Amino acid sequence: MKAAIISLGSVSSQWTAEAMKKYFTQVDLISLKEIEVKLGKEGGIYYQGKILDYYDCIFLKGSFRYAHLLRSIAALLEGKVPYMPIKENAYTIVHNKLLTHLVLQQHNIPMPKTYVSPSIIEAKSLLTRINYPIVMKFPEGTQGKGVMFADSQSSASSLLDALEALRQPFIIQEYVDTEGADIRALVVGEKVVAAMKRQAQKGENRANIHAGGKGESTQLSLETQKIALKTAKALGTEVCGIDILETALGPLVIEANISPGLQGLQSISTLNLADQIAQYFFRRTEECLHKDKKIVAEEVMKDINLDFAADQEIISALAFRGERILLPEFVTKATRFNDKGEYIIKVKKGKLEVREL
């Protein structure tokens, strides 16, 4: 099976690509900056000027600045690549904090109170009705950048004046006091494979590692794990970093990241996180390939109306599990082989014969 990671070439991408080589026959690390999307008559995905090769699995990731390109690539690859862990619309949703919170709202996922105002005038009116301190965020941004704190109406009003001058959109969110700590949970499929408690440095409210926060391993409650898994599923991604505040009233989701860095989490984890991701990708790719082949085989059977009493010869691909050959389902139906019988198997290069004893 062939796999590719299309990314900006981060350390996490390199680790994951190296781990995937243990499971896939070929793994290519492709630069997102060398990808071109063409629409129209000759539409398609091009890499270094040539049409992108076929892959059984593609892990597509990048920063918020490439959100629309990522979604475009995913949209054109849909239906052509058997397995991709992130859905097309996730790239523009998760890379935008406002859209992320809207999805959380739709799926009844707990989060801090969040406000959106149509104008600076309305926002300043809102400042008279809410409790302080508050958090003000740009919808787009990562690693804690674009996050501002205001401990009073006057300081919040000053921030709004600056935002108006910059013509920047923003959201306002209640500040939940957790003494500068939050949780980063790494979701891979249906498991939280690692979790880290991040503590902001003194004088800093942001717990992000890139903002100077320190991380330590933590054991999540069952409720927090369920919230992390529910969030990833709602956002349409099978690999995701979920940022959570643990409060007296329960866990609150504050952000998600579909291009999570592994370095911080790996430093406190006993598991090889890149390998966890690689194994999961391999298993899901196998499942998708077998599902596709089963559908094709069923369609073939319908089309030819196979008479099992007569000898038949059909051209079909073979599925492999490791080094074992999995024969198509129609072979079992046609031969009526079962696990109670005994069979003579004759093999030589390019030929296989199985007959009942």
C-alpha cells in the first residue's frame, strides 16, 4: 500500500512519515508549498508540475494560512483516495475558532461562554453586560497567538479600538480561571492516546508550550476523554489535538488543532505517538481498501449473474493482510469451501490451485 503525507515538513510530519514506513510499502513526504490545484477541464492536484500520484492513504495537514488550499485538495481527492483521516470541510472549520465553536454548539459540547458582535459599537455595549476578566481572540491563529486578555471594561474597550484600527474580526469569550492550566488531548481514531497538562509560566495566561508553558503527563477522567472524542468526531477528523479546561463544573473545550505538534506530548508520553498514528492509518487504509473491493466484487457478481454450478473465470484484484492472501468473497460462495473441510493446495510462481480433498 502507498501512503503520503502532504504538509509543510514539520518535525511531527517527518516522525509520522518515518513510522508509517514500517507498515506501508511506500511513504512519500510531499511539500504542501509545491502542490497546485487546477480546476476546470484539466482539473486535478499537481505536485512539482505533474499530476499527483495515486495513494491508498493521504494525511493532509498544514497551518491556518493554508486552510482553503487544504480544503481544495481534500475536495478533489475525495473518492479517489481510499483513506484520508480528515474530512474536507474540517480544514476551514477547525482553522477558524468561530466556526469551531459553532460546531461545538451544534453538538452540545461544553465550552466557555462565547460572544460574536456585528460591530465595535455592539461589542462595546456587550462589554457593559459581561463579567471580567474576558478573553478576546482572532478567529484564525495557532500556538496562542492572537489571544488577548482584559481584566476590566476599560482595558477591553481599548483592545476593541485597536482591533477596529486593524480591521480584524474577533470573538469575545469568558475567562475561566484554572490558574493558568489547560489540557491538550491527542485523539487518534477512537482513543485518546496521550494527554498533557500545560501550565502557563508566571505572568502569562496562555498555557501553550510555544508561549512558554510547561507540560506534564496527566490522566484524563472518563468524562474528559469522552468530550475529546466527541469533539474530534463532530469536527470530522480522526487525528486531532483538543484543548480543554478542567473546571469545577466539568471539562470545557476551548480549541482544536488538526495539525498538532507531537514534540511536547512525546516528551511526556511513554508511547511512540507517531507509531500510534501510523498503525491507525494502516489499519483504516486496509479497512477502506477491503470495503471498496467488496463493493466492486458484489457489483461484478450482480452484473454477471454468476452460476455457481458452472466453471467460472473472473479477473479480480487480491487483498493482502500482511503476507497472507485474502480471496474475494465470491470464491467462497462459488466453491462452497468451509472451515470444516480439508483441501489440497498446489502452488508455483504465478499459479495457485485449491481443491477439496
